[in-house]
Amino acid sequence: MTHLFRTLKMFLSRPWSKGLTVESRFVTRFRVMPWDCDLNLHLTNSRYPVWLDLARTEFFLAIGAGKLFTHKGWRSVLASQTITFVREIKPLAEVELESRVLHWDRKYFYMEHRFVVDGRLHAKTLARIAILRGGRVRSLGRMLEAIAEFHRRPDSIPEPPPPPAEVLAKIELLTAKRQAEEFRPGS
């Protein structure tokens, strides 16, 4: 139920009117309520992915992709996500969830999310996200072109930034995992 209220609050804040670009760093704010906590009296681990989904939804709305999702059949799919916990987040803390796109290629894009309380990092996430349309994977660059076309904006589509070492390590790890799964002795 709390997820419903937070989603409603997000829509009431009109994120689509913020005019962000894919290069923008954006912040989503949350307050840790008592029902967000576990028996250790800190933000429960299961709440982090919920907040990350809300932040990514706000990101898509803020860059103008909302109409593509509702009218043109575009979708986003979380392919993988790694969360590193640095320190606990206490009840009633105001959390700034800072998000930014690190890189994209023809298949995925990579977002960094940072959970910050009072200027201190409490958790960091690296998410790999796929964009789908018509059952096929599309690049973030293609989605940006579709956004510019749909909104009739002559925006120039930015080139993807070079992948930072963290993204390269994730790509290498996931490639090795896929290769290990494909290799089956005796087949």
C-alpha cells in the first residue's frame, strides 16, 4: 500500500515537467517511515529495489518517455542490479536517491544510483536495463530518438559516454556467466 502512495505522490509531483536530459543527474527523495524498517530498526533490504523502481520510473517520465510507454508500446526491463550497502539508514531519515546514466550500448544501458543521507553515502547500486519495443531489445539511443520525434523536438541525440571501469567489470562478469551457462560438458 505504501508503494501505491509513493507512486501517487511521484505522479502528483509531475516529473514529466522537469525537462531533464539523459545526461542529467536527478534526485528522488524518500523519507524512511517506520513501516520501511525491519527488526534491526533500519531500512529493510527489500525496500531498496522498490525505491529504485520508482526512481527509474521518474527518470523515464522526466526525459519524456511516458507517452512512448503508454501509447507506443515501449517498455523497460531490469536485466540485473547490484546493491552495495555501506551503512544502515535509520527510521525517519530523509534519503536522497541520486541517479545518473553511466553508459549505453546497442542492448543495455547502465545506471548508477546512490542512497545519500545528510551528504553521506549509505548504499550504491549499478543497474543494467534493457529497453523493449515490439518484443525486441532497442538501445537507449533509439528511445531518445523516438522521444525527440514524438515530442517534435529537434534535440540532438547525445553519444553514449565511455563506459567507466565499474560498467566494464559488470559487462565482463555477465559475459563470463553467460558463456559458462552455454558450455555444458558432454553436450
